Amino acid sequence: MKSSESVANHTKQISILGCGWLGFPLAKSLLQKGFLVKGSTTTFEKMSVLENVGITAFQIALSEEEIKGDIDSFLFNSQILIIDIPPKLRGNSNDTSTALSMTFVAKIQNLIPFIEKSSVEKVLFVSSTSVYSDNISIDLITEDTIPNPDTESGKQLLEAEKLLQNNSNFTTTVIRFGGLIGEDRHPIKFLVSRSLGRENLENPDGPINLIHQLDCIGILEGILEKNCFGEIFNAVAPFHPSRKVYYSKKAQELNLPLPKFDESKPSVGKIISSEKVEQILVYTFQKPQL
């Protein structure tokens, strides 16, 4: 492990790799709590957006071949690095989801040597409950459940988790979020758009495992406040109605067409437990009912 001497005066400086839908509001919240925050974006246009709220902005892009941007300065004097760059699942018409997400582990592999030589002692890696299979015989998924992802992105996330956790140069906590929702983002809109072209949506009786953006930020800040590193946390709202019940209700509330489900096939799914988050972080969900 690294000596704390070089970062003794910078324990409140954090670098956030990926100031997107979650990373940007997280950065703003941390600024309000007195942290110094460096944030990255892949586009030059967003640099001013970050800087205007007080984030020290860097244009950084990870690929499977290289890292473009001043990654050394981005990490300099930060004790904590938050990685929030989920695998890209959709690209242009010539790409496939598999080909795109296959690059994710290579990106993390390229990043690790820069973390190793930096002042960073602690890494907080934003992962997903997609590392757990939907086709599982147990009723309740906890952090002790052995991951067995069905999707390529889930497989890539799990490999990235292992790379970071197994590195002795820094200590990593992994946070596995469920489906992300917020004031400007809800999966019902995607489901309805899909159902307009395909009427038979799968798993009507499968349980939902979603989490609101506010709780994502609250839980990440709880990990920082309680210095809970070297851990794995699952994080979804303690609210698990069936997909059909929940999404039908949301469609009605938003005056959207009702999603159309395939009732002829058995439903699969899992219920993710967030009990560890609630107990260890002493966390109370702000949006428990979604």
C-alpha cells in the first residue's frame, strides 16, 4: 500500500472519472460538502459546464488502446478516485453491443498503471447488479451471492471489479447499482418505445430492482463519510413489485401507452437485497417507493 504522507493534506480532494448523468450531480453535491473535486468529461463542450459549478475539469477519454488527456494531472493529489464509466451498450449502426462492451476491461487495464503511480489510495467503482444472473434459483441476492452474469456488459463489469479489487496498490469498494432512474430518466419510456415495435415484452412477473439518482448519490457519499473501503455493496430500493404491475402503473401516471407483455413464457428475475447498505452505512432510502 502507498504511504499516506504524500496525500496527508489532500484527503478532501476527489477525482471523478465520468461526470455524466450520475457523476455530475455527485460532484456538485460533494462540492457543497467541502470537497475539492476534479471531474472528467469526454467532450470539450462540457468542460465549461463542469467549470461553471466549481469542478476542476479535464477532458479524458479511455479506449482499449490508450488514454487521451492529462490523466496524471487529473489524479494528482487526490486520495480518492471514483470511477463511473459504465460499459457502452449502444453505438452506431455498424457496431454491436458485444463489440462495444468488450473494450471495457481493456480501458480499466489501461487506467490501473496511472492509478498505481498516483497519490490515489482508495477507489470507488460504480458497477451494476447485472453481474448477477436473472436465471438463478435463490430468491434473494446478497453480496455473498456468487456473480454469474448473463450479459456481455455484466461479464465485463465483473472482470473490471476483480482487476481493481485484486490490486494491492489501492483499496477498492465496488457499488453495484440496480436500474437507474431519476426525474429525467425512467425505463418505462424505453419499454413503451420498444413495445410499440414489439408487443411481447419479457418477464411480466419478474421483480424490479431500481434505484433513484438521489439514493445513488446518498449511498456513495455514505461510503466516503464512513470510509468503507475494501467492500462490495448492492444498492437498489427496497421495493420489488412485478415488472407488469410497476411499469403499467407508471405508464398510466405519465399518460403513456401501456407496455405489452408476453404472458406465455415463465418469468425469470431476482430480488436484490440492500440490507448491507442499510446496516453498515446506516442508510435510509430517500426514494424507497420509486
